[in-house]
Amino acid sequence: SVLAAEGVTAEPGVLARVARLAHGGVRDALSTLDQLIAFGGQRLTLAAARAVLGLTSEEALRAATEALRRHDARAALDLVGALVREGADLRQFLDDLTAHLRALLLARLGASDALAFEYSAEEQTALEQQAASWEPAQLVALIRRLSAVDPKGRDAGQLQVHLELALLDAALSAAGSAGPSA
């Protein structure tokens, strides 16, 4: 209703991202919308939202989860390196990746209704397709590993090391007897 009153339109997915970032806080959501309108004008796009808010691209999230699914430690490290070179916020990446894995877990467990508030129908379909190749226990383990990385109080270099270690641990331990892919 705020956008309609301002004469602003938003691409599908923009408002879902704003809602996820606000974690239920109306003031936070309104503040974020103000930022997006100041940057994007009368048409809010997902690309602009990612740029303004420092959100991780869906492609990067899919690449990260695919590397972990394949137990490909090198691909996971290469992705973190690319994000650092692009100037991405690793805290945001960590949050976004953890949220993505949670969404995959819910989709894998058939709890897609719980995702309806956070994801568009198209995004839910993509999550369900990606989730089919995962076992719930794998996703739970990954979420636990990434949740153990505490970004508070860490500088960017320390966070990068801890994130890389968590991804390596996840990729290599998930590989089990298949051996490391580094």
C-alpha cells in the first residue's frame, strides 16, 4: 500500500526481499523501501535492490549450494574469492546462504507453505527443484555449520577465513569416503 500511495511499482521478488531483511519489523521495511525508492525511482527492480542492499545474487546462492551438494571444496572457495573481489558483503552472503539452505530444507520437507510469505511462486518452484537432490540431514548439517560462523566482531579478513573454513568443512566432511575435491 505504501508503494501504491507513492505511485511506485516493484518487480516480483523485491517486496519479498524487503520483508526477509526486515525480519518482521515494519519500520525496517519502510526504511529499506525508502532507500530503494531513492535509488530506483518509480520502478523498483530486483537488480537495483541487490545493488543497494548488498544482497547475494540467486546465481551465487545456487552456485554455492551446488558446490556443497557436489562436495566441491574448490568451487566453494572460488565463489568466496569472487565475492570478495566484487566487494560483496560476506556477512550478507553468510546470512543469505543460510536462509537459502533453510528454504531448501523446508521445500525438501514439503513445508513450502512456510515459504509462501518469503518467496514468490516461481522462486518456490525453483527451490523445490533444487531441494529434490538433497537429504534433509545434509541441509540441517550445513545450516548448523554456517550458523556457527559468528560474523559479529570479525573484520572482513577474519570473516572470510571463518566462512571459507566452514564451507571447506561442509564440502569435505559431506564428501565422506568420496575424498576431497580441492
